[in-house]
Amino acid sequence: MKMWIARSGGNVLTLHQSKPRRVKISHCSNEFFWASDVKTQSFLNKNLFPEVTFENSPQEVELVIKK
């Protein structure tokens, strides 16, 4: 299953079902987060995937269920 992982400027790591887009938190803030059209997103431990940064987000990942 194709999914997307992204890290916000505030170091929040999220997993999305569809490719997220960068959204500014407010007009008076320089902080951004990632949002997708599909309302389902999961928050992950920020220590996971240290190679994923705000600058190289979002990244496509493959979710595999092993039996």
C-alpha cells in the first residue's frame, strides 16, 4: 500500500494515505504542517525515521503487512 510520510517544521511526523501538501499554520507564523485531502493521518513518534526532514518531505513509502 502506497502512503506518504512527512515531518513538519515543528518536528511532528505524520503518515498520510494521500500525498500531503504544505500548509502555513497562520498568516503571522512561519511554521508549516502537512495536510492531505484524505482526512486520515496518523501521528508517529518523532524519533522514527530521522532521515525524513521538513526540507525533504513528503516522501512516498510502501506499507507492507507481513503474515
